[in-house]
Amino acid sequence: MKKLVFIISFFVIANIAMAQIANDNRIAIIPQPVELHSTEGYFKLPQQITVAVPNIAESDFLIKDISKHFAIANRKISTTSKAVIHFSLNKVYDKTLGDEGYSLTVSRLAIQINANKPAGLFYAEQTLWQLLPKEIESKNVVKNVDWKIPCVTIKDYPRFAWRGLMFDVSRHFFTKEEVKDFIDNMVKYKYNLLHLHLTDDEGWRIEIKSLPKLTEVGAWNVKKVGTFGNFSVPTADEPRNYGGFYTQNDIKELVKYAKDRFVNILPEVDVPGHSLAAIASYPELSCTAGAENYKVRSGESIMNWTNHGFTAKVDNTLCPANEKVYDFLDKVFTELAQLFPFEYIHVGGDECAKNFWAESASVKQLMQKEGLKNMEEVQSYFEKRVEKIVESKGKKFIGWDEVLEGGLAPNAIVMSWRGMKGGIEAAKMGHEVIMSPTTYTYLDYMQGDKIIEPPVYAILRLSKAYQFEPVPDSVNEKLIIGGQANLWTEQVYNNRHLQYMVWPRAFAIAEAVWSPKSARNWKNFEKRVETHFARFDEAEIKYAPSIFDPAFDVTENDKGELKVQLSKEVDDIDIYYSFDNSYPDRFYPKYTEPLVVPKDASYLRVVTYRGNKKIGRNILMPIAELKSRLPKKK
């Protein structure tokens, strides 16, 4: 009976806390804190702000970060033990907060922040900025703002230790400053892991001093503009001057920049597939004759993709039967391990086309020698040898879930991307898992209808991303060390479009890996997202407004007429439409039920409003496109 009373009391308290968060329009924190209690009143920033910080190495960075923000508010800052903003490290370790948690109290007179470790102080700082007016995000000094913070008490700590974003800098190269910008934005939402996808068919992006051709040759391709994957094959006279790479000094600078912001960088060298840039640099790494003629991919088609699998048109795999490959990887991982202090190295393992291996005499000899029954076991042989190389450098081996096929390396950590299945299988085998399923976490997917989004092969809307739950019911939750969102950049050519693809879906994943599962609430989250859109406007960070655009579902009625159902992610907006080739506004017909398309109509135009304010984009939907989406008749 006492246990029942305790459970009921717990949920009552949790619901009261959630009600306070939901009902206080002054507060819109992402990710949602574990506990938040708001009270009336504000702390108003004085012209002279005094801050107390602990005597730790991170204090200099903390003060610089605070000063940068308060400069926007046109406030002066100084340090003193008698301060209005007080950062303190706990004298007694609070097990509930852990290494990254914090407590934050804002009263009318002062702000008190406590944590066990400097990381907790840093995450408290991120929460504090979200409590300030949106103008704090501006890059310039802002005047005539009522600089105040609502009175709150917050206790907060992460659900998972691994809270990652993957940034593919191989398909298109992004500069060191753009990577720093990526880090700056991710830490605002308490991400602590940057996964850099450094190598692929399109470019090798990290200097390996013992293998100079990797960047002399492998970092450069032909610039193409259009739709990646459908580019023409480069001609011999087209210059290979598009790309770039990070020097080892660049990497050291990025590692320090990330460390100052409590971010670890996970390097990925994707092998044995996705290795055309390496093979173009060192053809002897291939099993296939003629590899000396291979070039770094510029976006032309090199794979055959079908519903039943894939094969390669060009052999983009390292040869598992060639000892030179393992010597090559030993050199690469030796230098990588010296550059990246993080305890893990990611070795890829995904989408390895094996059709060239199947034709290779040396691979057949390897299979006979090692007793390997199929190509999956050949890749497993490769992965197990690579794991030993990685571990010899004092690092832990991570691979995409394909490394399960043919037998998993003994100590491998699996990053599950093809849904949750691979992660579940690995966890049941006792391996640690990072959940990163395409279903919820692939930020390169379109965010709204393909008629208005830059074309990609799949759609992931914000509401779907918000459903991400890293821990399946059937596994030991202790083996799920976290989750991650991935941004592949085949179709991402510049930093502005990168921002558009990451935000707001990275808000959803941030909440999945930081906040308690019980705190998840889509309607509350959606309102907070809109508040952060306003903050991004101040910061001039691009984001996708797809949440305000309807989704289209097409069927036929019993008369054979085309019927269109429009659905919304946001409840309190209205959809207006037209079939007469004019652009609708809020004085046009409002959508209230599925539409029957007039027989002679050519286009359906839609737009969304909240009250009298246009909030969505003008969408022009050809009727021919709608017809093409009808379910196939059996």
C-alpha cells in the first residue's frame, strides 16, 4: 500500500511540475529540464553585473562566454565573491546530478548555479540564456530591451551520457570555422558528442602525414551543381580543385574548441566500403585491376540501388585479402589516435558492396585459408582485424550495424542506423549500443512534402523525429549508452542549408537524449520550438519552417475521383486552398474535410495561417503529382 501511495504521489508531483512548465509562457527551454518550478517575478539585469566563479581552469572560458552574451545586453561584467550571479561547485558530490547536471535558482535578487563538475555549470549557463529575452541571441549590441529572467528553480541532468550529432564533412567539405559554428549551435541544446564523418568516396578530409596522397589526391574532386548522384561523369579536362581537408593543426584546434565546450569529437574513417577517395590515392589498396584509373567521386552514379540490395559499378572497397590494407589502416589509426583524445574511433562498416570481392581471386584464397563461408564473413574477418588495430592504439571500436553481419568483433560498440533492429541484436549479445535509426534521426531527409523541400529520397517530419525513443522495451537499458542524429551532406552544399536541415529536428533529438521520457509532450514541445524560431531569427540562423506546412494524403473515392486529405503538425493553424490557379490567402476556402479535386483542375495551392497572420509557405501542388501518389492497384 505504501508503495502504491508513493507511486501516486510521484505522478501527482510530476504532473504539477509539468503543468507549471506548460502554463508559464515566459519559459521555453529545450531540452526540457528534469524539474522546473516557476514563481512570479523576475531578476532584472543591473547595468553592472557581478559574477562569482569557482577557482577552476574552465572559469576563464566561462567568464568569456558570459561576457559575450552580456555584451549583447549592453551590460558590464566583473567578478567578485559577493555577486548577483554565483557559479559554485558542490563540496559534496550530488549523485543525482552526476557529472553534467546542475541546479539553477533565479530569485528577484540573485542567480545561484550549482553543479558537481564544470560541465554542469556550462549546461546551466545554456539554460540561463534560454531564460533571457530572445534578443540575447543577436550578434550585435541590442538596446531598449527589458533584460530580465523569470524566477525559477531548476534541477536538471541528462538521461544519456552519449548525446550526439553526426556531421558529414566528406561529401562536401566544410571549413574549420563552419565546424566551430556547428559546435556553437549544438551545445546550446546540450549535445556533447560531435561525430565527424571524415572519409568517403567524395573526399578524404584529414591530413595523415605518413600517407600524404590521401589529401594531395583524395581531398579533391570536380565541382558539380545540381542533384547529387545524378551528376555527369567528370571529363579529363575538368579541374579537380573542389574540396579541402583539415591539417593536423586544424584538428588540434577543433578538438580544443570542442573540449572548451564539453564536447568530445568522434572521428570516423569509413571502411571497407565508401573508400574510393583512399583508393584513388593509393590504388594498391583495391582488389580490382584498373584501380589506378579510379578518381575521387564528384557525385556521379557509382552504385546500383534496388529494393533487394545494392552492387557497385566501381569498386569502392578496400581489399580484405591484402596485407597492405592493414598496414595502411595501422598508419591511419596511429595518427588519428594521437589527434583525438576521445576514447572511441568509428570505423564505418556500412554499405559495403561485395560484388567485386566475389570476383577476386585473392578474396577466394582468403576464404579458403580462413574457412569463410560467404562475403558477410569476409567483412567480419576484416572488421575483427581492424578492431585489433584500433584497440592497439588504446581506443574502442565503433561500427555501423552492418558489422554484426558474419559475426561481431568481440568488443565492438554498434551504432544502429537501419532502424532499431541492429541495436537490439547487439544489446542482446551484451554489446553497448548507440541508437541512430533512419526512422527518427536522419537529418538529411526532407522535412515536409517533396514538392517544396530540396529533393532527397525520404521524408522525416519534426513530429516523427520527436517520437524517437532510444531504449527499446526488449533490451537492458544500461547497454544503450545514448542516441544520435546524423546529417549526411550529399545534398547539402553550404552552411546555410546545413542549418536548415539540422534545425528544428535536432531540437527533438536533443530532448530525446537529455530529458526524462516521462517529460515528453508534443504540444508543449511544439510551442517551445516556435519560441526558439524567434531566437534563431535574432541569431540569423536558418531553420526549416516545414512544421507549418500540411502533409498530403491521396486516395480515390468510390466514383474514381481524386481525394486529398491535408494534415497538420500544429493544431492551432488553418489551411486555405484554391484550385483556380490563384494564390490563396485567409479569405479563400478553409480546409475542413478531405477535398475532391475538380475534374479539370491543374493545381492545388495551399497556405497556412494562424489567425490573420500567414505562417506557412505557399505550396503549389500539381494535380499530376497527386495522381502519381495514388496507391498502386493490385
